[in-house]
Amino acid sequence: MKHLHLLFVALALISFLGRVALTRFRPELMQRKWINIAPHIISSLLLLTGITLTMQGGWLAGDYGWIEAKIFGLLGFIALGIVTLKRTDEKRWVAFGGAMLCFTYIVKVAITKSATFF
């Protein structure tokens, strides 16, 4: 299950980066239905595998502040990702940097099981 979850993490990142590139270089392709639907399917499967891993690992029985930190990081990533994909001005790139920072934080928390950034 862990490897499946990691696969969906990679696919989520690749789909986000791909959509950012498309909005910059080929915005007309963003009108294709599968380009808009696929990230939602990937994200749903990512969330489902994450919940399954949490239940299988019994991580809710102990200190689970790191799981809450991942959820808040995910919410930040989603919000900043939306801004990145919707805006066309310089704020897009600030939001993109923030989204990538959130993603890095989520990965760090997943590895260390600690909610602190440093």
C-alpha cells in the first residue's frame, strides 16, 4: 500500500507541474476534459491510499499531530495550486512557490513523522 501511495504522490506532483506548464505554454489544452478530470481521480486515490495507510499502521492510536500537519499542508497545497492555475499575473509564481513549499513540507513530515519544519 505504501508504494501505491507513493506512486499517487508522484503522479499528483507530475500532474500539477504539467498543468502549470500547460497554462503557461499551451493554455488551449487545458480545455480538454481528461486534463481537468485526471488530477481529481489521482488526488482521490492518493487520499484513499493515505487513509488506508493510516488505518493499517495504527497511527491514530498514538501521537498523530504529524498527520494533522500533513492535512493542513495539503489544504495549503490545494489552495495555492488553485491560485497558480487560475491567475495569469506574477502572483501565479508566488503561489506556485508556496505550493511547492507546502509539498516539500508534506514530504518532510511524512518522512520524519514530525510536524516541525526544521
